Amino acid sequence: MEKESLYYQIPYVKEFDAKVLSCVKSEDKYLVELDAHGFYPEGGGQPADKGAIGDAVLSDVQEVTLKDPSTGEKLTDDRGNIKVKILHTVDRPLTEGETFHCVIDWENRMRNSRNHSGEHIVSGLVHKHFGYNNVGFHMSDVMTIDFDGTLTFEQLMEIEKEANAVVLSNVPVNTLWPIPEELEKTDFRSKKELKGDVRLVDLGGADLCACCGTHVMTTGEIGAIKILSVLGHKGGVRVELFCGNDALSDYRKKHEQLLQLSHMLSVSIDELVEGVQLVLDQSRQKDWRIGAINQRYYEMKAETLKDFDGVLTDIEEGMNNVELRKCCDHFMKHTASKVVGVFGRKDDSIDAQDDNCQWNYVIGSANVDVRSKAKDFNVLTNGRGGGQKEMIQGSATCSESILHKSMEELFS
Ligand SMILES: [Zn+2]
């Protein structure tokens, strides 16, 4: 944590000039040290800034700890701060000693700052009401906070309400660098033991926390804070949330899906749950009716085949695996056939006599071991599957006549 860095001293500096102190090639990129630090390096759960140094594209900024080459120990200054150098990853070499105009990708920085400030408010409120600590914090497509205690979604909805009230009150976000004597008397959140200069971030009284990240200047800049989910994680919970534009983008995406569903079901968004319930109820009713019709169908077909004692190869259209099994079972019990094969064509767009026609199959017998023929059947029909001695099932890709031929060849 370098107190003198520009991103701390003038938080909203978007552009600045800096001299290149060194430039070293690293694989297909270049690592550059500058004499001014306006780009925030990755740290404290917050990703690094992006931007440009002259014409060079800046893709990453990392803080590297300096060590004594002889002892390997970390170097510190007279205030106890660990000495670091900041390396900027760019796509082309920059001349040492030359000064370049640097531009921070402000949209990216503000996204990180909004999320980081929103995270502090939520963590501070959880700490205040439940006494739990933030023990992990990650920002990527979605932001996550890990707490060392359990919380329900309902409890988090109360936290969300209070957090958004802090946003709407639009109070200033202050950063403080207390001297050690003041720090001793101050009650603040911290994830680890601190040495050297300590930077405290005060989120309008909602939270006071030791932090190295970047923040907004007033809480109103955060925008909406929306908690998405809570899951058990290492004895505590992991909470997913969005702040500001991320919350708005998420709202838009979900609203678009709700609109599509509402058009598909011809109901308003407010009636979607009832609409989906109605479709599910109708679908269950249809399943029941189809089941009853199928049962009558098996019985009538078995009646016409009851004296058939050869190898029965029965072709059906669109029957699913459960129906095929029931059908096969019924024919095994109510016909004289020794071996019954029931085949359901999967896709009506491919002709049954086409070699690429796809089938689900069930083959059963009360007195022949059908499992012993499964491998041969799969070879003949370009299929896969298996099962028990009494019944095998699987899928095949071949013409209908190959199915008939294979059944005769293996089971006659
Ligand atoms: Zn922080």
C-alpha cells in the first residue's frame, strides 16, 4: 500500500504523465515501471486497472514485493511499509527515460470502485447486525463475498434494503490515514493484522474498514445494490451481488427473458407464475390421458398378436423409453412370442427406411437370455445399450428393415 500513489492522493485522476523507469520483455509482453502510480494494481480482491501508456495498451498492473537479495527477507521503509515495485504489462516496448501520457480505462475503474464500495456497505452491515466477518471477496463477472457465519436469503434482503438506503442518502466516502495512536483507539473491520501505514475507508458511517482498493466519492455513485443468491460455503456462506450498471444489466437481461416468456404464454409478467403453473397442469393432464390411451392400445394390439409365437418386431412412432418398456412388458405377458422387440422412431424428419434413422429399443423375453445377444445386436444395428437377462434397452441407427433382419438373425 503506497500512500503516495496517485490513485490514493487524487482518487479521480483519469489521465496523468509518467516517465518510464524501466522496460523489460516478458514472453510476448513488456513489463514497465513508471515514476507515477495512477494505475491501480490488483489487490484486496479488486482487479487491476486497464488503460493506455502512450500508444501501448495496458492489460495488467501487479505489485511486486521487494526482497533483500542476500537474506530473502521483505524490505520495509522506516514506517514499516513493505517496499514494492509496480509493474505495468503492456503490448509494446516503451523507451526508458521518456515521458508518456497515461489514460485510465475509466469505465472499468468505476465499475470496480462501485462494486468495491457496495461490498463494503454490505460487509459492514452484516458485521454490525450479525457479527460475521468478510473472509473472501472476488470480483469477476459477478461479485462474491464470503462470510464466516450463516445467513438466510430473507436476512440478506433486509441487509439489501438497508444498504440501498445508505446509497440513497448519498453521504461522502472518506479515506483516513490515522497515526498509530489514533488507530489503536479506532474500531474498524480488517481481514488481517496490519503493519505500516493503515488506510481506513469510511462508507458514510455504514462501515469503517482497512482497505487498499479504490472507492467512489459519495455513496450515491454506487447505484443499486442487488443481492442475487446465498449458498453454504466452508461453514459460512457465499453471497453473490451486483452493484450499479452491473445490477442494471442483470435486470435488463432478466426482464428481456420475462417479456419473452410472457409473450410465449400470452399472460402479463405479473401473471407468469400462474401461467407456467397452468401449462404444467395441462401437461400433466395430457400425460395422464396419453398413458391411458397407450394402455388401451397395448391391450388391443396384444389381442391381435396373442397367438403369434415367432420373434415379434414391433415398430412404434415417437414412444419414449418408459412407454416402450411398458409396451414390451405387455406383449411379453399377453402374446405367445418368445422374444419381443419394440422400437420407437426418435425423429419423424428421417424416413424409417433410411440408414440414418434413429431408434430407441427395448427387447425382452421370459425364457431367452437377451443380454447375451446385446453386443451382436448393437453391432448389426449401429447401436448402444444393454441391461438384464430378461430385458435390454438402448438406441440404434439403421433402417427399419435392418431392425427386422437383426431380430430374426439373432433370436429365431
Ligand atoms: Zn476494501
